[in-house]
Amino acid sequence: MAGARGAAREAAAGSRSEKRPPEPEPQPEETAGTPSPKTEAARAQGDEYMQDSSDEEDVRNTVGNVPLEWYDDFPHVGYDLDGRRIYKPVRTRDELDQFLDRMDDPDYWRTVQDRMTGHDIRLTDEQVALVQRLQRGQFGDVSFDPYEPAVDFFSGDLMIHPVTNRPADKRSFIPSLVEKEKVSRMVHAIKMGWLQPRRPRDPTPSFYDLWAQEDPNAVLGRHRMHVPAPKLALPGHAESYNPPPEYLLSEEERLAWEQQEPSERKLNFLPHRFPSLRAVPAYHRFIQERFERCLDLYLCPRQRKMRVNVDPEDLIPKLPRPRDLQPFPTCQALVYRGHGDLVRCLSVSPGGQWLVSGSDDGSVRLWEVATARCMKTVPVGGVVKSVAWNPHPTMCLVAVAVEDAVLLLNPALGDHLAVGSTDQLLDAFTPPEEPAVQPARWLEASEGERQAGLRLRICHDKPVTQVTWHGRGDYMAVVLATQGHSQVLIHQLSRRRSQSPFRRSHGQVQCVAFHPARPFLLVASQRSVRLYHLLRQELTKKLLPNCKWVSSLAVHPAGDNLICGSYDSKLVWFDLDLSTKPYRVLRHHKKALRAVAFHPRYPLFASGSDDGSVIVCHGMVYNDLLQNPLLVPVKVLRGHTLTRDLGVLDVAFHPTQPWVFSSGADGTVRLFT
């Protein structure tokens, strides 16, 4: 009401001002009842923010939505709640005073004028910071986090059950009489032709088709998929007879243009400038360009190719959920501590009750799997490069590769009958009368070494890097750190014989593995994997992993597939019946792979890397030869800490349970279940 009263008063003042010139408004005397405009303006300037609220900028100015330009010729800017005028502050300052204020006042840059009251307001530090944040495109609230993790209220999977199961309303299945009457009226209007459907307007322009009534037997009538001829590009500024100066080539640019091949030139002509259009000569390439244009027109294919519309979701392979692929190891269960240096290798007994690990601290430790209790520590006096438990269930024997020897230990754990039968088998050997020349020497252990568990020592000329057993437990393969054909040796335990199966070398051998069912030996060099038939003594297959450096090798229990790990962080899956090239290359690790392993019973395989993680994947191999193997990564297991840029050095599966062991550079062995 006060704003309306003020507007009416201004309208009356405006009508009076048309009849006679405006007079200066009398300044009322300062009395106790009615303060003067100067006093009122000063008081308004003093307690301007005392009446401030969060909803309105200034509660005293009740001018409403009236434009402030209406008050340009008046000494006030509105009215307060009592109907009194709110006077503008007296501004007698000229440009010189403003310049002096700008030079002298340090807060001049943060002073703004309030349009509603006409007063100068000094912005606080919080307001200046708010303005600067808004200018930088940031949020006004400092505590607001635009990158906080989004809460996924609904899963991305299609569910078979509804989100809500609220029963339907009664009105949803009782027909509405009002709607029935409306529909009947609309149906009657459509039948009578009064109501026409509103068709969407086609934005494409319509043209008259000259050949619409053409004979269907004619050429154009048969070409339903006719494509119009391509149009020539419109000429640009460079083709003008008087081009702009920037389009004219200099002498160096003209020489460079002449030396280029015609197909590499941006322009197929040199821009020239002529004083008038009459001075332009005939174009010397006119006939050639017309001929090429005619070639383009009649050699252009005049038919659209039918494209198959493929749903992008159909191209994505339908992978099963990890919960449908259980069981597989998901969490860390036990930590085997005791080694003083990095643990390079480990092996599990055939029954799954015992675990052996070799370390750089010069010792071999035997653990009980269920309790993480160290049952025995055997000092071997050197860095243990590889350990392997004999896979035969009636043998209690562990092969340990230390420097240039392979030690055969009887840990004397578990079944006493197996321990005793192992010693009887080793003691029953009778050496031949004429010892044959062998690439290795078999030495019996002394009495003090037998007390520690050592039974046999196989000495070589070069350091041993790997030892692995055949599935039946009588043969073992050894890899030596040497050059030449004698890198791989095969030892027979029952006859204590050693032989070098190869006559030629195909590069530095990284690791070897026996085929689980057939007489094959797989030898992995740095760039290839060779499959040898031991009975025929011939090369059966050469696999190309396409890796820079193969680090590890594992064979599937069925024998038809194998995996290779490499130092360029790739895991390669081979199908031996399919091809010599990789069936699948997995790049899940960030750093070099140190070890790979298959589970003997479950469709699982694992890989350990220098990034400190063990990735467990589901690898199902089907009996149907037409069905490809299913490879799905299911879990990333972490627990090892990086030491000297080394992470997980070896992995091994439990023979009967879906558990995986890993040894790391932090000196621990961890069990994930």
C-alpha cells in the first residue's frame, strides 16, 4: 500500500509539473517529531545492515517492482513502511574527488553502490572471496564438493521384480464415465471428419519430382535407390581474378608449390591478380577438368548400400556375474611370517596340508597350512631360487634349487608310512658297476645333513634357476643359467640318471613345464614357447606369445591350454588345438608379471605381479571343442607391500580348496581364501 500510495503521489506530482515549472522542494525544519531528510538519510546510512534479513536485500525500501529510473529526477528512491520518503545520499563529489578517493582509499576497489538505497557499501572479505569464486566458475559455497562420489540408488541391472509392490488404486480399474463420454465425442468427430490428426511437420523442403510419373520399365524408374550426382565445390577467394593479398603466393611459396607432387598440393592452380575481368585469359586446364568431371559423374556408383542396424549392446559379450562363478578366493586369511628376506618361491604338498617356501635369507621353511605355524626351518646356505614338492601322494620329498645344486629334502611331515617309504626308495638304489658320463653329479648326504632332512644333492656346473617335477614324481626338469644347448636337464630319481635332451639352443630359457597327461615338455624362451615330444624327440609346436620377455608358464590340468606371463605386464592364453597365436591377451596388471598358476580342480587361474596384486580369473574350458573358453577376471587380491620395486614373486593354488598362496618381496607368504 505504501508503494502504491507513493506511486500515486508521484503521478500527481508529475501532472502538476506539466502545468508549472518545478520548484525546489522545501527543506522541513528539524523537529523532534519529523526528522529532516539529511538526518533520515544519515540514519538510514548508519543502520542500513541492522534491519537486513536473509530474504530481502533492504526492507526499508518498499518501492516494489517499480523501475528505479522513475526516481532519477527526484531526491528520493522510495518510501518506508510509514510512507515517508527515503532520500538519496547527498553526492557533491566530482571526478577529481573520485580520483583522489581511488588513489588514497585502500578500500576503494571493494566499494560498490547499492542501487536500491544509493549508498556506498564496502564488501567484506567473505563477499569478495564469493565474487572471486563465482568469477572463476566455482561454486559459491566453499564446503560444497562437486566431485563427491555419487550414490547409486538403483543398480544398472534389469530386475524381474518391481521397485514398489503397492496395490493398484480402485480408480485404476473402474472405468471413468466422464472419460468414456469424452472419447465417444472424439470418435464421433473423427468419423464425421471434423477432427483431423495433427501430423508432424516435415522440416525438409519439398521439391517437384520431375520423374515421378516416369515409365517404371525405364532406367530411372528401376533405380529406386538412385543417388544424385555430387556437386562441385563453390569457388573461394583464391579463385577470384582479384584475390586478397594474403592469397597471393610469394616467390619462395611458388617454388615450393612447383616442387610438390600434384596430389600433395592444397591448390591445383596458382592464384593471379588481374586489373579487370576482361584481362583474364582462358583457363588452360578447362578441357582436362571437364573431362575429369564427366569421369566422376558416369563412374560414380549410383546405388545406396544397405546397412545392417546393429544394436551396440549385442556386440558386448554377455559375461556372467562373479557371484555365479564362485567359489574363488576373496579375502586374506593367513600371513606366514618368519623369513628375513624376500620369498622367491613356494610349493604346496599334494594333500594340501603342508607348504614349503624358499627365501633369499638362505633358508627353506615348512609351514602347516591351516595354522600358519612354521614346522621346520632348513638352512641351505644360499639363495633359494626354486622349490617343488613331489606331486606323487606316496612320496614325501621336496626339491630345492640352491646356487648350482638341487637338494632333495625329506621334511618328515605328515604320514609316517610315506616318510619311511620315501627313505626306503632312496636307499634301495644300487649304483651301476660302470658309472655313465652325466651332465650332473649325484651325491649322497652326510650323516649330519641327513639329520637336517637332506637326502641327495645333485650338483651342476652352472647355477640352477628352476626345478619342476613330472606328474608321476619320478622325473624332474632343471633350468640352468647358462648359454647353449645344456640349459635344460632332465633327472630321473629312481635310476639317478641325468640327461640333456637338446642339441641346439633357441635362446635363453626362462622356464619349463611338463605336460600333465602326454609326454610333452614345454620350454619357454624369451620370445617363444616350444612344445617338444619326448618320445619322438622332435619339436611339435612353436607358440608365439607376442611378448617382449616371457617370465612364467603354467599348463591347464586338461593339457589343451596354457598361460604365459611376461615382463611387459601381459598374460597370454594359448589354445593348443586352435592356433600358435594367442587366443586372448589380458592386460590387467600395471607392472611385470612374475608368476602364473592354474588350479588343479577348479576353473581358476591366478597371476602375481610387481604391482603387489594377485588377480584371480575364472577360466572355464568346455568339453565341446566348438565352444571357446570363458575367461572372466573375478577378484583382485592385495596384501603384499612393495619392497625394492618388487611385489608378488610366486603364486600357487591349494590342491583341493579354492585357495591361493602368494609369496612377496616383503618376506611374507599370504593365504587368500
